[in-house]
Amino acid sequence: MQRGLKVLRFKNEEVLNNIELVLKKILNVVSDTN
């Protein structure tokens, strides 16, 4: 059970990191157009 939780936590962190990268890209595009 704990191993599964660790995998889920890792996947969640990976997703959060991906969202962060996407947000940074969006912010860069927005700042470029301004």
C-alpha cells in the first residue's frame, strides 16, 4: 500500500512540475506579446 502511495506522490509531483513548465511558457508568451 505504501509503495503505491509513493508512486502516486511521484506522479503528482511530476504532473505539478509539468504544469509549472507550461505556466512558465504561457507567461513567457504573454510577456513577449506585451
